[in-house]
Amino acid sequence: MLKIWLNIMLISFLQSFMACGQQTYDQKLQSLYSNTVPLVQAKEVKEKLNQEDVVILDIRSAKEYSVSHLPYAKFIDYDRFDISQVQDIPKDKEVVVYCSVGYRSEKIGEKLKKAGFGNVSNMYGGIFQWKNEDFDVVNQQGEITDSVHTYNKRWSKWLEEGKGIKVYE
């Protein structure tokens, strides 16, 4: 009887443990965000893309940005960020920040807000969400591409199959 009970407990534990590792993308994002910067949906950003009254900042690494980025996005390296990099942007201008999933961009958004930028938002789900919604990205030459730098192999699972070519090296 004890053996049966132990087996039931072991199976129950393993099922619970495996279920914890099967987060949805939304659950993963919610676990990453501090909600210190307002979120904006990819669809809303797409509608604003070529408007002069919004600045889109890609705050991933140079390697990530060179593979692909949103059209009209300005590169700001997360690891080397300094507020002087955005001194040409009026503080009352609408600024949208994004990265792979939105964690790093939220941190830069916090710094922008602290520096006096009054209209900063973070694109929910980052470039992964953008591509998951079938929106175009461009390469270094400004040409549409299917490649997306997914940060590393582990994070690449959040770019849905068939939505882009996963690059992480």
C-alpha cells in the first residue's frame, strides 16, 4: 500500500513540475514585467509606424538589430544606454520602446521616464509579438526579411513556428 501511495505522490509531483514549465507566452511576459511603463500593443504601434509624432526605439544589441528590426526604429543599445543618446528627442514626443519580449525595453522606458520623457510606452511582447502577428521587419539595408534574432535558443520558442527564421548565434 505504501508503495502505491509513493508512486501516486511521485506521479502527482512530476505532473505538477512539468506543468510549471509549460507557460504560455502571455504568462511568461506577465512574469517578466514590473508594469512600471505603460504597455502598447503591436497592432497600435504598427498604426503609428510612419507617423512623425512617434519615435520607435529598438533597445536590443547591435547584433540583434542588424538581423532585423521594426521599420523606422532607431537603434539604442541596452548594454551601452546613456540618456545622451536620446537628447535629440523632445521630451513631450511619444516614444515606444521594444526589445525581444519587452523586459529590457521596460528598463530603458523607466530610465526615459526618470529623465523627464512624458509619453513612453513599452511594446507588449517585443519583436516576437510583432512577428507573431505577421508584421514586417527589415534588415540592416531596410529590406523586408523573415529573420528575427531570438536572443538565444531558449528564448526562440516564443517566436511561433512559421512566423520567422530564428537566428540566435
